[in-house]
Amino acid sequence: MGRRTRSVQVDLGERSYPIVLGEGTLDALGEAVLRHTKASAAAVVTVPPVGRRYAARALRSLRAAGLRAHRFEVPDGDATKNLRQVARLYDAFLEKGLDRSAVVVALGGGMAGDLAGFAAATYLRGLAFVQVPTTVLAMVDSSIGGKTGVNLSQGKNLVGAFHQPRLVWIDVATLRSLPVRQRAAGMAEVVKAGAIWDAALFERLEALGERLLEVEPELLLPVLERACAIKAEVVAQDEREAGLRMLLNFGHTLAHAIEALKRYRGILHGEAVAIGMVFAAERSEALGMSPAGTAGRLEALLARLGLPTQPPDFPRRAYLSALRVDKKRRDAHIRFVGLRGIGRAETVPLTPAEILPPRSGRPRSRATSTRKGRA
Amino acid sequence: MGRRTRSVQVDLGERSYPIVLGEGTLDALGEAVLRHTKASAAAVVTVPPVGRRYAARALRSLRAAGLRAHRFEVPDGDATKNLRQVARLYDAFLEKGLDRSAVVVALGGGMAGDLAGFAAATYLRGLAFVQVPTTVLAMVDSSIGGKTGVNLSQGKNLVGAFHQPRLVWIDVATLRSLPVRQRAAGMAEVVKAGAIWDAALFERLEALGERLLEVEPELLLPVLERACAIKAEVVAQDEREAGLRMLLNFGHTLAHAIEALKRYRGILHGEAVAIGMVFAAERSEALGMSPAGTAGRLEALLARLGLPTQPPDFPRRAYLSALRVDKKRRDAHIRFVGLRGIGRAETVPLTPAEILPPRSGRPRSRATSTRKGRA
């Protein structure tokens, strides 16, 4: 380890847990897992590209701490984040004789965490769970808050459970092996945290710009820590997504529709979120919620990170139908998350047709769209 | 309704809920569901024999209370309490457009409750859930405490979640259509409640004997209420089965092995539990935990209810191997539940081989078995 670690607490009463950030901390995983669980065995669930690089170190550390440790692989990619893979994990856990004294350790990005977390939530009615996120997106977003689950063919994350981890253990050094496109996509969630909650963070991101894509721990750790703290704060105030937590869905309503329409192929979650955020900010301006220029600032920052900001070209009726299976729908309305300005968000109940006004041929519907023309 | 209802509270903080017992109360289900959930739609999940008799009344009552109500059927029997049926429910829920404002209502026995409850726990990361048990077993045992789940081919209830219902709504009149064999099997769990927790209840059961198999509300309601109260008390003290709640597994270690060996065919859960309880009581005597005669009293009462008390004839190694996948196993030991006498139970860590001593050719191994001979 060497360098000191930073720690953020997720305050959920008896289910509280720390997010620990550091550099080179993967080799200290075993002790940490032991300290935060009473586990005697560990099921490390990973995907091939991550497992190849880091599983051996994780297993070594767990074994050095006295745990029986096994490695399980699931295929990479959101397309196989499904019930079949969960069922395969159940079988593999049983084959290794894992019982309630085992902890499931997710080593990888959001997909590995969601899938392994759901298996942990449901195998033998729930095992202890530890997140070891190796992508920016997982570090600041998906590993925190206990949302686990899988996709159905009808839509994303339609099946799942709230199952809080006992520990989120972040080694930023693992980001070095992450393709820059993935790092950028994860930064979209950091940008989101600033946009909905913390104007100061947003300004800091604007100041850093492209440098956010380098893995420079001195630069990155404070930014990631702040994004983790925002997520932790929102989750602590609303664990089960009854209200406040919905703000974290900023940009996600359209993002889920885009992902579904593209069948989760050719676009990363963070990229879809980047597009969805710009769209949501534009809608916020059009609805008179936020001052002019808000969407432009957001779009400029995301573009500097190399992220897409324009929705792919599907017919409006395809978008409408994709929006209708969005699980945040409550009766006919979707709780659409809009901005009041940089650093402040709120939900507005809108129907899919209000989200996508009929006159626009595509989801894009800037306040100024009539002058800019349409694709 | 007419007659007054009885109510037992399951005290779990913000997850507390009532168990309401009455006669003819099915027609008041809708109001009750509305009072205890904020649901605007209801998914009534049932099995064909129960649905045929009671679904129309349940749906009518729910609709009269203003809920959109849909009926979903799953095949009857423990053999199809599996992930495939859960996946079918997800698809059917999606097809009806059910969102987080819906409540899942399980109408049926333990199987329907476990399966529907697991779907409720995991669809959209959790919907409100109401139990309407129509078997004795479900009324006093499986509908209370939030255990939901399904079987894998490797064993029973290996996948699941703790998901407390908002309400358990019991209409004892539904027992009139239940075959007497099923009523008797359910009474095994009532006997269990007395055996592990309440000698006075046990004596009352001994006094009633065969009359417990008639559906005589004046007789039955107080007995069922007391059994529900015992379950509620144990669950309230230990929701996640960290300790005390394991006492409810009295008789279940062997019962699960028997069910697995018989592939869940030809034996009812309560019948397997009856056999398992007599076996566990005999082992308790043999281990010097309980006074001589305890197992005999238990066996006599169960026999009066027409329940089997002798284990089916499988080789010892088959039993051992079945015991090893029992999910209560913790490392090499199983937390075996023994009796200290009628009305008092405790767990003892035993290996499968200690539970089934090698000299007995079958699980039966009374303290006096050397003199009685073996099969």
C-alpha cells in the first residue's frame, strides 16, 4: 500500500459500511475483508479481462488472511448480465460447497458487481458481499448503495435486490489497465454527481478537463472521493429509492432507452448517460427549470472527456416504447430528473410523450432546436 | 366476515406487520391490502386448485377496493418451485405493465408464498407483498417471517431472499377445501411450535388430538393464533436467522434430506418434518439432552394426526450426502436442533456423521435401538 488511504462512510445504521480509496491497495484486500465480514471463505467473481490482471493478487491476499478463496468468472459485457449467469454462479457456488460463512467479492466493473451482488443477495438467502470496483463507473456509482440485479430481455435491471456491501475497496491503480474510453464513460457519473449535487465539484472537473482521463492518483483520488461521498450521502438519506435517490437517475431515463434500443451493444453505460444528461439538461431549459447555458456547460465538459452527447438516430416511437418499460415509471408518469442549474436537480413527473415532445423527430429537443435544425 | 378477527403482530420495527386470522375474511381482502400497502395494482399469484376456488373472490375484493387486479398461475407442487417459474412470473408481470406501485398477493400454500414472495422480492428490486395462506402449513409457518425462495436441483430453498410481507391475511374457511392429508401435514408445524417453545400448546394439542383435523373455527382459531404468535415471536427476535430462529428448523435437517432423496415426490413437507422431529427427538434422548419419553410423546401425537414418523428406507450414505448440501451447514457442522424436553429446544453443532451414527443402517437410531433391532 504505502500511500495513505481515504475513507468515506455510507451511513445506513446497522448496514453502514466504508468506501476505502487508495493506490496499490489490492494486496491488502484480504485483511480488509476479514475485518469487515466474519467470512471463512471468499467467492471472487470477476470477468476475464479483469481476472487475468488482478484475480491472482486478490486471491493471494484473501488466502494470506486465512480465507478459502475461489475464483469464478462470468462473461464480460452487459448482454450477459442475466438470470442464466446468476444460475451458473449458484451452481458453481454449490459445487465449491460455499455456505453462509462465505463472502462474495465482486472484482470488476458495474456488470460484475451487479451480477455478483445479486447472486450474493439470493444464494442461500443472502451472503456477505464486498465490492472491489476496477472501473471509474463502478468506483463512484454502481458499487455504492446496494443496488444489485440483472437485465431481462425486456429491459435493464428489471430484476434485482437491495443488498448492501460490507465494504467497498477501491484501488485506483487498477484504472491504469482500463481503456481510456471506459475511463471517460465512468467520468460521466462523476460529472453527474457534480451536476446534480455539487457545483464546486463540477467547477473542479471543468478546471481539470482532459486531465481527468490520466490516472494520476494525486489528482484523481480527491475527485473520486468527493463523487463517492455524494453518492454515499444520497444513498444514506434514501436507501430504497423512495425519493431523493431518484436524483441519481439524472440522464438515466433516456440512457436506459438508448441502451435498450441498441441492445446494450456498441455503447457504454456512461456514454449513454452522457447523452441522457445533455438531453435532460436541454429539456430542463425548455421546461423553464434551469437557466439558459446549463446544458451547454454540461455538453462542453462531457465533450472534452471525449463523450458522445447526441442521441443515436432511432424513430421517436421506438424511444417512446423503450421509455414505457423504464422501471422508474409510476403509473403513466416517469419521474424525470431535471436540473435547476449546475449542482441542483429535482424530479418532475412527465409522461414519455412529454419527455419526447411530438414535434421533434428525435429525442433531441433543445429550446433552440428550431433554429439549429434536426438530423 | 361477521365473526370477529384475531390479530398477531410481527414486531420488526419499520417492517412490522399483522397476521390477521378470521373466518370468511377472504371477501375483505381488498380493503385490508389497501390499508397495509399503497398499492394501486395487485398481482394475485396462485396455483390451479386454489385459484379455481378462491381467486375470483380475491380479485373481486381487490377490485372493489379500487386496485387493478390480475391473476397469475404457477403450477402446483414443490417440484416446480424453481427459477424457471420465477422468470415466467417476471415476464407475466412485465406484460401486464406492473410497476413499483403494485403489490404481489400470494394466494395458496407454502409453495405459492415462497415463489410469489421471491418474485416480489426481486422484480424491480422489490414490490410490496401480502400473504393469503390457504393451508395450515402456510398459515402458521411459511407465510410468516419473510423467507422466500425457490429450489435448485441440488436442494431445497437454496436461492431466496428475506422479504417481509406487509400483511398475512388468514381465512380459516379456506381450509375446508384442503385435503385432510394436507391439513394433517400442516399440523406438524403446529406440533413443532409446541415442541420447541410452548409445553402448554403441546398439551392442548394432545387434548384435541384427531379433532385438530376437523375445520372447526372455534377450536382451530385459538390453536393457529398461538402457533402464529410463537413464529412471530421467534422471527421478531431473530429476523435473519442468526441464532434463535434456527430453532424453527427442528425436524427440518432430516426432513430436507428426505425430501431431496425422494425428489420432493410422494411426501408432503409436513410429513417429512413429522419424521424429522421424531428422529431429532430420539437423537436428543440418545445424546442425553432430553428426558426419556420425549420422543415417544411427540411420536404418539403425530401418529394420532395420521402423520408418518419413520424415515423412508434409503442407504445411510445417501442420507449423509443429502445432509451435506443442507444450507444450514456451517463449515463441517450442521446446527442440529434438539429438544431439552417438550417446549424447549436448542441447537447442537453436529457433523452429518454424528447426526447419523455409523452403526445404524438407517437414520433411525433410538437410544434403545440396539435392543429394538434395525431395519
